[in-house]
Amino acid sequence: MDTRALLSLATVAETGSFSRAASALGFTQSAVSQHVAGLERTAGTPLLTRRPTVAPTPAGREFLRHARQILAHEQAARAAVARVTGRDQDTPVSVAVTPGTEHLVPVIGRISAVVVDDAAAAAAALTSGGADAAVVDGIAAPGDPLPGSGPDLVVRVVAEAPIGVLLPVDHPLSGRPGLDLATLTDARWLGTTRTTCSTSDLADAARLRLRSGTTYTGTSTDTVASLVRAGHGLHAAPTTDVAPAGLAIVALVAPRLVHRIEVRVHDPARAAVRAMADAVGAAP
């Protein structure tokens, strides 16, 4: 069985998009579609739904479980060869990082950090072999995995903090002891996808549709604070953060959500990758 086809299927499932999978893998979208169609012919059943969203079917979830095991074995074989041939320490460590975690990747040895949009994109990079490790952040319910966590990865939680709502100090809700997100669906939220505690992550984790205010496509926390301060929309933030001047962070009491930072590596991983992961895990 062609592992490139398995890789295409797994990456489409993780990114939720044929085009994003093609971009992550360096394939054409047509090639990814052909790979998935070929596997579906072999399986004799659809493995992915196409509309309204791209997602694994029940058969696809079972197929993917085995596909990921095959891909993990291939990664392990490459790592074993690298150790035997002495390339274990000579090959640079490639790390996929989400925008909010770039500062955590230590400058040790030969490390190449590539910034990706979110945890799902980092998972695609790990699956494809485009990254040896990933340092990701995202929003989830306590105890729930972030997107892209897989059975063939070693996942270490670096930090975890409850989520709060970032709003101006003169906002009518700034004095509340806690907020219910369901009561804020009509409020305007900054339209963010790449910031720490992005509104897209918050909506996905809470399974709510939030009303968009100003769209911001960057990653700067200072810009987010300026936009919230100017009344362009609310935003989420870890409650452990110090609120910027003129702003308050009010705890979100329902639903209970946390912002989590994780480091992920293949199991097994070469020594240089493990050293990098250990350094990130020890970061303050």
C-alpha cells in the first residue's frame, strides 16, 4: 500500500481540508484527491465525508487508526536507520510551532522552527514527516486533547490555565465574578484565528457561534489588547495573564475551558528531538 496515499488521507482528516492537506504535504490538490479516492476504492466504502464538512466516516475512523500506525512504523524505521548510520545527531531538528508558542522553542543544537496556524496544522506536519516535533497551544475542555493528538505521539503538557474574557475595564460586565459564554454570543468578538486563545479556537471548543467584530489576522497580543481597548470586540485570554492597562480578564465559568501548551514528539524519537522536547518541557 502506498504510504503517500495514507499520508494524504491522514492529513486531510487532521486539517479538515483537501487544499490545506495539499499545501502541508507539497502535493497538488488533485493528487491528494486521487490518493483518497484510491484508498476508498480499495476499502470499498467512503472514508471521508465531503459536505457540509470534510471529516472521517465511521469506516474512515477505523481505517485511519491503522493508517496512522503504519505511518508511525515508517517514522520509527527512519529514526532507527538514522541512529545506526550516525545521522541521529547530524540532522537538524525541525519543529512545527503555533504562533503563541514560538518563544518556547529553545535555541539549542541545530533547530529549525516553522510557524503553523494551529494545532491541526502542526499535526499534519508531524504526520507528513515535515516536522520532528511540535509545540502547540489551543483551547479545550479540562482533560480533553487538543486537535491532532494521536496514539503514536508522546504528548507533554507544558502549561495549562483557565480561560477568561478580555474586555475593557469600563465594560458593563467587567465587574462580574464570572461569565457564561452562552450569554455572550450576541456580543462582538475579535475575528482571530492565529492569536493565543483565538476566537476561532474558543468557538470550536465551546461549540458556539460567536458574533464577529473586527477581523485581525496577525499574532500580536499587544494588537489584540489595543483592539479590545478600542471596543472592536472581546477576546479570550488565560486567567493567569496580567491584564493590560485599561483591560480586565473575567473568568469564564461556563463552559469550563482551558488554554493548554503541549510539546509533541513521535514515539520513538531520536535523541536530539527528545533533548529539544525536554528543554521545552522545562521552560518556565
